[in-house]
Amino acid sequence: MAGLLSAAAAASVRCGSRALLRLHTRGLTAAPPRCLALNRLKPVSSIGKHYTFPLLSYSTDAPKDGKASGPEHRPGGGRGRRGGRKDWKSRLLQGDVPWDDKDFRYILITMGGVASVLLYLYLRDPGREISWKDFVHRYLDRGLVDRLEVVNKQFVRVILVPGADSSEGSYVWFNIGSVDTFERNLEAAHYELGLEPSHRAAVVYTSESDGSFLMSFIPTLLLIGFLLFTLRRGPMGGGMGGGRGGPFSMIKTQTNSLSTVNCYLVLFLQAYPPGTGKTLLAKATAGEANVPFITVNGSEFLEMFVGVGPARVRDMFTMARKNAPCILFIDEIDAVGRKRGGGNFGGQSEQENTLNQLLVEMDGFNTSTNVVVLAGTNRPDVLDPALMRPGRFDRQIYLGPPDIKGRASIFKVHLKPLKLDPNLDRDAIARKMAAATPGFTGADIANVCNEAALIAARHLNEFINVKHFEQAIDRVIGGLEKKTQVLQPTEKKTVAYHEAGHAVVGWFLQHADPLLKVSIIPRGKGLGYAQYLPKEQYLYTREQLFDRMCMMLGGRVAEQVFFGRITTGAHDDLKKVTQSAYAQIVQFGMSEKVGQVSFDLPRQGEMVLEKPYSEATAELIDEEVRDLVDRAFKRTLDLVTEKHEQVEMRLLEKEVLDKADMIELLGPRPFEEKSTYEEFVEGTGSFEEDTSLPEGLKDWNQEREETQEEPPLDDLSYFLFQAFCSSGTLPF
């Protein structure tokens, strides 16, 4: 295992920018079997001119030793193919009849059946339809009729005497309305023609099957066939998984383990908050692994039919064994891996059966070999303990939001396809935006870049500048600006005092977040908007949390002081204050009366049947929370000074105040604060992440890199990989 870990940390190098660029272009397609290309898209009106679409390609022609390079396998697998097996059409064109390919056999059987039906219809003699008058005058009157066959009481087949002209077929036929009418008309025709009874044509009644009854079974057969096809195959897909996406260096353990061991089962669980890149990591694994990559979503195991889930699990691992060495990725595994025994009311649910089958396949008597199982979830807390134990998921990889250096690296990737102002430096913009977006995930950063391009296009600007990025950050944080929303003068003044209260209180509190902007223009659900620059810290003291509570109460205090009334505008502020107060008392043990104890607070929407503490403790907690909020409210009252009115008047005049306006009105903030990238990273060793490689990884994958023409390694995966190798941890 140590050898695996030492060889582990390099698979994501040079794999991040393609997947992230794909988020902008949406143009990733499967080109030839061993080439993934990012198509050059046609720019769309004014929006397209803010993006550049480089044509990127990735080839995996380097052979791989072992089973994966034989005639049945190739590195990476075919796009959309199960288990990475070579496409049967390619093999057929090369002269190799793929009898072992199920799809080829199914197509062959279908074509044989269709050909048989067509051959039967072609060779069958359908005869020729005639009218009753033609039958009487051309056949019956001339004595050419040998016998008449009434078939299914619907039509009459006229069998001609031997030696008659057969150029029109062996028989002719005509329709009849009913048997009684036919018999009366035939008797009348015999009488008119003067035929003796001995010369009259014999009438035979027969019942034949023309195959029409089978037509009624076709819909049923099609439905049964579709269900069987779904049960057998399921919606699981394989192949390269969409190219070389994903930025994280942890995948090197997965990619190299398949080439350094002969018989090993490695299992990884990715437990990330939303937007941090667990699916991107799987795409990076697919691009770097050089082995078949099988993907499936957790929700695809659960269907309305009993037994479908366990059958799909068995098929999935059977496929993995046949194509070993390979990687198996289960996305959103919490859909099938939830804890057992809850909410089933004594009955064994289909989800439990599926989970049991998954547990057996992952670490049972029939354990797979040479397979890496990779799973992703946003809810590791709801997974079954049996699924989380070592042997099933040996390693749990957690990745939180990136720090300031990580955000700068991600911004550099997302800025590549954007057309920035030529006077702007991309690195400087990336650092400035990283300092202004604390707590943003990779998905949020991508959204900011996209919004900046849209804003520039909306204003018909040829290039994107800093102003567009600042507006994009406001859009992502606060929502869409609603300049057309009409507020009454009294409401607008109330909102101005409310936001000014937040600004003034936060300005004179040491531990409050620095103010960047305050506005009374409605955004999203709010009528006002104040943007702060939170500090990137992981430990908070009692004083820091108390100052934050005071800052959140500034709006309510301003309403009460200057208007003598309160409004519903402080609803969200009061909710946050209450949550913070309960967390300090119940979870963090910051109350002397309650003591050094910690209880779990219920999640939003979670039903709590009983509290983990007594009623007396609950009353004490409520008293402490109320006392803490009251003390914060009184302190906030003391901070509201005569400067508050100046801020309110300037807000009514300009609607938006930035930091420079606040300094002009209130003077410089009496506390030291950090606001630039250089100030945040000061004392960390360097402005950029350490990109030096460990000795054991300097020569990794050199042969493959030398055979490929790739762009420089200036992408997100490069930075994350180097940071992990140098420090042993990710910079998030």
C-alpha cells in the first residue's frame, strides 16, 4: 500500500483545463476511438466574442502492458462503450468478426429475423384479386374453376383447373360480404349460366392463419423485450468518461495502482460539499487511467421493479471483472447506500436489498480484483456504517472550498477562454478576484466568470474588465439587481437606515468583517444589500462571534432608534443571530451556566422526536440564548452614533456606497484589516503555490508526455498536484 501511495499523486497533471474549458464551450465530443477533442464552436452573437475556443485534443495511443492492450481491450475504452471494449464495427472493418460481442450478436439475430420475414413475404404467392363479375364471366362461364375455397368466411380463393392459364398466378380471389350472400349469388350464377349440378364448382370451407393475430402481440412483445433489455443491461455506461477533466491530484493513487499491482482492490469515497469537484475528479481519473472506466449513478439502481437493483449491481461488478484492470465510479452513492433500518416500517425495502448486494460485491466471498471502486456523495453522514468500513471504502477523501491560493489557481483556469481587456493582466485579475471571493467553490468561480462574460455582452462591451467581474460577484452573492422594482419613499428610507446600521456597527467592531459595499438597490429577495469580506479562519473565539451578532443586529437597531418602529426586513438577520446564539450555547460550550457540554442541533427540515437533554437544561439554554442576544442588542445600540445619519443620507443620494465612501463619512476604520491578495498570503512563504515535485514523481509518465503535444501545464490540476506533493495536503 505504501508503494501505491508513493506512486499515487500525479494523475491529474495537465487534466484540469480541458474539463473546465468544457464548462464554457459545451463542445466535448468523442472523435476517433482514441482521441477526445474539444470542438471549435461558432461564436454566438455578442456573447460568443467574450470566449475563445481553442481546439484541444488528447490521444492515448501509448500501449499498455497486460490485458488492457490485447485485441479485446484498449486503454481508456471506447466512448460510451461498456468496459472499454473495442467497438464491434471497427473490428468488423478490420476483418475480425466479433462473435464475442453481445451487441453484434443481437444485431445479427435481429437482421436474420427481419430477412426471414422479408423472404417469406417475397416468396409467398399472393394471387390476384378480382371482382365478382370477373369471376362469373371470365372463369365460371368458361369452365376454368376447379373448386372454390371460402377462407375464414372473408374471401373466396378460386382454384383453377389444371392446364388453365397461370400467368396471373396459381389462383385468384375475391372478397365476400357474408357466406349466405355468397351462396345465394353462386346459386343464381349457376342457374343463369345453365350449368348442370355435375359441372358446378365444389365449395370448400377452410380456416387459415394469415399471421394477423401475431400483430396484436407485437406491442406486448416489444414491452417485454424492452424490460428484459433494461434489466439485463441497465443504464450503466463505460468508456473514457468524457475526456481529461478534473483537477485533483488524489487520483494518482487510483491510476497508478492498476499498473503497479497485480491483484488489488482499492476503494475510495469522495465526500465533498456541493460544487467542489467530485464528478470532475472522476472525469480526471477517466482521462488519466489508461484503463476501462465504468460509470453509473446511484439512482439508476432503484426502480419500481423488485430485483432490478441487485441485478444491476451484479451486472456492474461482472462487467468490471471481465474488463479488469478497470475503474468503477458510482456517483451519488447515498441514493443506494443509506443507513438500513430507518423508515421501512419492518419491511425489507428494495433499497436494502440493493445495498446488501453492493456490500457483498465490494468485500464478500466473491471479491473483485484489479478494480478501483470510486464513489462520490455530498452526504457521507447518511451512509451505512457497513459501507464505510475499511475493506469496502479504504480511503475517504474530503475536499472543502479552496483557500485564496486555490481560488487564484482556479480563476486562472476559468479566465483562459475569456476575452479580457488587453490592458489587464490575467494573473493580477485572478489574484484580485480570489481575494474578493472567500468561501467560493470551483463551481461558484466558474459561475462568476460566466456572469462576467454575460454582463459584458449585455452592455455591448468588446472586452471584459474588472467592473464586470465585480458586478458578477454581486450577482452570484446577492442575486439579480432589480432597479425597476419601485419602493415607496418611506420604505426606501427605512431600507437606507437599515443598511446604514449594518455598515456603521460593523465599521466600529474589531472582529466584524470588513465592509466592501452597501446598497439600497433590491437584489434577489432582499430590499438592500451589504457585501463584506469575511476572514478565512477556521477557529472563532467568543468575542468574534459576539461581534458578528452585533453587526447582524445593526439594521434592526437602526430602525428602532430612528423610526421608533420595527419592520419585517430584519427577518433574515434575526434568524442568523438566533442560530449563532444557540450554536454558542448548545454546541460550542461557551456558556458558564450550561457548562462545557455539546449537543447536536437538528438540521433544517429534520424531525426531532426527543431532545438529548432534560427540560430543565432546555429552559436554561433558552435563558442563556435570550441573555446573549439581549447583550448584543444593547451593545449595538451604543455603537449607533451621529455618523449613522450621514451614511443614510449618502445612501439615499447615491444608492450604492463603497469602502472609499465609508472612509470619507466615518473616517478610517480603527482596526487593522486585510483586503488584498498580497496581504492575505503574506507570511505563507510565497504568493503562489509550491510547484516543486517530490523526487519519486519527477519522472512519472515521461514516455506518455513526450509522445503527446500538450499545452503548458498552467492549469488547475497542475497547481493542486504540486501543492499536494510538496505539503501532503490540498490547499483547501
